Amino acid sequence: MIARLSSYFDVREKRNQLRKPRPARVKISHSTFGVIHATTRDISDTGVFVELRHRLRLPIGAHIKLQFLDSARPEIAFNMKVIRESDEGVALSFVDFELDGQRYKMDELRHHWSPSR
């Protein structure tokens, strides 16, 4: 019976990227809730899961800003898209990033990440 249910409900892992447990202090912001300081649970090349005490109640696909507060470049603001939300937090995917008033594609990040810039 379990096999029939699991084939009926696709319960396979849907992530394409390996997630690594990485607690990091972040700041997220959106016009509906202002600024929230939180901690990540895990991160991958394509996204991050942010642990939250309360649901954001944003629709899937909504865009929010995220900054890694303890990184070499905390002034980089990542534009993120809401992928899913649970009682534990919110899964976000990287869209692009902003630095010094300019918007950049994610594949340009390595060039801007050096703290000496």
C-alpha cells in the first residue's frame, strides 16, 4: 500500500542542487513585513532556506531581498524568489544581486565577491 501511495504522490526529492547545512545570519526585507533578521538552515548554488519564527505569508514567486550579514561583502543584496514556505521558514532561490546601485546576474557574483573590491 505504501508503494502505491508513494507512486501516486510523487514524494521523490525535487532539488537539483546539493544543500549544505550552513547557519548564517541574514537580513531579509520586503515592503509587506519590513526587515527581519534571521538565520539560514542550509544553502546551495541555487537557493537558501531561512529559518523563521513566523510565516511571511507571501505568495510563491514573490521577490524579497536578502543580505548575508557576516559575509565578506554584506552590502551585496540578493534578489530572491519565494519557492515554498513552511512553519519552519521559507525556501528562496537566487534571482540576481545588487551592488552599488547596479544589478548583476548571478554568474557575475564571483567577480564581485572579493573583499578587496
